[in-house]
Amino acid sequence: MQSATSFQQAYICEIDLMFNEPNFGCCRRLSSEEYDLDICNILYFRLEGSDHPKERIGSRFTTEIRAGLTTWAAMAYIISVNAAILSDSGGTCVCTSETDPVCLSDETYLSCVNDVRNDLITSTAAIAALASVLEGVLANLPIGMAPGLGLNAYFTYSIVGFHGSGVITYREALAAVFLEGWIFLALSLLGIRQWLVRIMPQSLVLGIGSGIGLFIALIGLSANGLGVIGGDTTNFVGLGGCKPEDWISADMPNYCARGVLQSPTMWLGIFAGGFLTVLLMLYRVRGAILIGVFLTSIISWPRPTSVTFFPHTDAGDVLFDYFKKVATFHPLTKVGNTIDYNYGNGRVWYALITFLYVDILDTTGTLYAMAKFAGLRDPVTMDFENSTWAYCVDAFSISMGALMGTSPVTAFIESATGISEGGKTGITAIVTGLAFFVSVFFAPIFASIPSWATGGALVIVGSLMIRNVREINWDYIGDSVPAFLTIIIIPLSYNIAYGVIAGILSYLILNGLPWVIRKLTNDYIVPPNMESSEEWSIPPGGMVPGWMSQLGERLNIIEKRSEPRSSASSMNMEMSSRENVNQSTKSLEGMHLDVKGKPSAIQYMQR
């Protein structure tokens, strides 16, 4: 007969497999000719058919791969865009001209800036690969990670300044980002980031997701996408889609003086990347978004066409020469490990605090919205699965990105494209990360996906995410107005954090004052339809993060196992354990996995 100790180990291991993530130490202890370790791999990602109690319905391995490639295709533009924006800071290049403070005519300086840009192409792809793979492996979420738009613009133009004309140097700004990551890690381990999101009212949470959907659609319609929307000298925005020669001036790109909606690339993106994709989705063609992105890119690569990504200009020649290299690796010679750890400069702390409050709202809100879009939010605790791991990966990636010379890493809202393709597990993020890893060596190809190829996909995904507005409580103005402000300010300010701040402040004012009046008048003066308002409460679970609770439970189990017992009590314990296993077997039908004809852990213990 199996000893009491070994039987109890087997029982505890099975509980780990059924109710938590697979415990690979348990798998090794149970390993024998009767037990197959594949059960741990099957259960880890919780694919449909794995018989995990929390298996993710609709998840398939091939679907996850397709979704990961779709997410990467929608995110790939960040390789070139992030490099272009951050290189405007000048990087580690030093401008020594006395007559030209930003060195616009200094050929040596401009050559150095071009080297910085090539470095940043490599570092952007590398950190996106690392962060996305970690997000998939550790958090099991279908969310891609990369240096975020908005944060990189703030890093370049508000902190470092164009060609180093800002308040602190590029190296000092990286020091602020590096320290920010470790502060985020501490906040994540303590559960503060998760708690901040969980206490947020439901209408605001839905408003954030809808606002991000509009934000995605705006990016897809703007110059970073299809180019349908451009600047306007009299209005806030106007129609775009004009050729470069029809701009008001070279200093005002996408401000059309004439010829609006006449750009061939815009119409190519609308029909090949937009309408064709929607038609394929109507007929449920798998990989519809990915097909649209790649078809548009392939059409845009030949040079002698009006829709080419490589026009016969000096800039086009540079792009085409880089594209022809196909496979190349550019080492980090300018931006790798260049942090200036000078925390005595007060302006560095100013930048750090700004990065913290913007990033904690931006990234936290994005992760939560993407998890909800994937259907992974717990309706009771209002948290999502493996949130601690997700936030820790984000924090760690921010610091590692600083070592590679990039601005803060964040969860990408373009992950919604892969989720809409059926991505539900970490396999999606792993595939996205592997695609970015390949991009490190094939940067000339992957950096040449035009913005108009992904613009249609972003608009489509935005239309899918806006569906959250149906669940907002429109019957009570105290709930609906804060949600609406959140929705509208996110795209108009081009910043997720500002929309979240507007929603929270308006909610506190519109609901806090009536609450005070109600208490002062002993429930005599109340809004007439207050019964239709959402009842705000702190979701169950407390502030203690899940990993601490699980650690406490495991320590209690270990403590009980270490207590000395008589042989009689050991026999009673074994019989009790067998009864518990039998009860678990009856209540959890389907956990009897038979991998390669070998019994599952439950069957193994029942012997």
C-alpha cells in the first residue's frame, strides 16, 4: 500500500492541478511509468478540451497561433514608429553647434541620429519579444507588450526634447524609466495596482473599454493608419487623405490644402485592409484580419506604383535600401545600457512621478480592458486571472526596456485584434513575442508594413470594443455622465490616463455630493431615481494579492504535514484523504485525463 506521506503528496499535487496553476514540482514527484507529465502542459494554458475546471471555451491551439500572428501584424508598426519618435530626441548623440541648437544642418549629428534610429528598431523588437513571451508564459494572457505610443511621444518631446532640447538628457530620462519599473513591481506584488482597478465603478470600467475602442479607431483613421482624418487650421480635425504635395507645407504634414481623400494608399487600405476584411469576417473566414494586413502590405511593396511604400525620393530610397537587406541584425551600439543613474537631479524625479501616474492609469486600464474583452474577468471580484503576474511582467519589462534604450513598455490595445481572432490564452502572446523575435533578424521586412495596411484592422477592432456601451447604466445620470466623459476624452486627448482621471473625478463629484446631502438630511433629500443607480461596493477579495493568499494556504498545508502523527492517525489520514479524493472525483467529472493511455493523477492516487 502507498505510504501516508506519499499519498498525501499526491493528493496535494492533484489539488494544485485542479484549482491552481500546475505545480511542476508535484508533477516531477509523481512522475513514473504510470503518470504522464503532459498533463501539466495541457492544463497550464487551459485550452478547451484540457478538462481544466477553468478551461477557456473556444480556445484552440491553431486559433491561438493565428491570433498571435494577427496581434503581431497589428503591432508591427511600432517597430518603425517607436524608433522614429524616440530618435527625434537625439538619443545619446550630442549637439555641439553654437549657431544651430538642434543641429538640423549638422551632417555628423544627423548621421549619429540615424544610427540611433537603427539601434531603436532592434531594441523595440527585442523588448516587445521579451515582454510578450513573459506575458504569455507567466500570466497566460493573450496580450502583446511593447513600448507604448503616447508615452514615447511624452518621453521625447516633453522630457528630453527634440534633439535633446528638453529639461533632462536622454540618459537621465532612461534612469527615470528604469526606477519606475521597479516601483511598479513593488506596487504589483503588494496588490495595489489590482486593488485600484477592482474598486472602480462598473460604468467607468465599461467606459474605459469603449473609450479605448474609439481610441483604436481614431489611430486607424489618422495618419498612423489609413490617413482618412488629418489636421485642419480652423477646426480640431478635418478630412485627410491628400498626397504629400497637397499638404499646406512640409512643416504641417497631413494638413491638406487641397485634394482631400485622393490618396491612393488610403483607398487601398480602405478596400483591401478594411472592406475585404469585413467581408471575410461576415463569412467567418479564419484569419480575416491577418489576410487583410498582409495583402495590403504585399500590394504596397513594388516600387513603380502609386501605392508603393518606397517612393522614388531620398527618404523612399533609404527605406527601400533597408528593405532589400531582408535579413540583418543591427547591434545596439548607441542606446544599449546607457542609463545615467543621476537621481540627484530634481527634474529626473519630476519625470519619474509623471511617468508613474500616467503609466499606472494607462497600462492598468489597458490590461483590464483587454482581459475583459477576452472574457477573462471574474464577475465577482472584478479582477482578471493572473493579474499579479501580468502587472509584474509589465513592471519588469519597463526596467528592461530602459536598459535597451526605450520608453516605458505597456500592454498594447492592438492586442484586441488577436483577441477578436479567437485568442484567449498565453499562447497568443507567446506567438506574438516569437514573431517580434524573428523581427529582430528580419527588421527590414517587418518594419516595412505600411500604416495603411493596419489602419483598417484597427477601425474594425474599435467597432468591436465599443459594444461595451450597451452594458453601461444609462438610466442614472450619475453613472452615465462619468462613463461618457471617460469614453470621449480618451480619444480626444489621445491619452487613456486622462480619460480615466476625468471619469473618476466626475464620478466622485456627481455621486459624492448626493451621498453627503442624503446623510445630512437623514435620507430626506435624495435623487428621485436613485434606486436605478449602480450600487457601488468594494468587490470581495480584499487588498491581499492572490499570490499571498495561495502562499499562506500552502504554508498551512506544509505545516500540517510536518506535524508528527502516530501510525494510527496516519492510517486515518490516508482513509480521509481517499474519501476526499473520491468526493473530488465525483464533483469534478472530466478530470480523469488519460494521456497516451496512462491514468491521470486522480486515478493514480485511487490505486
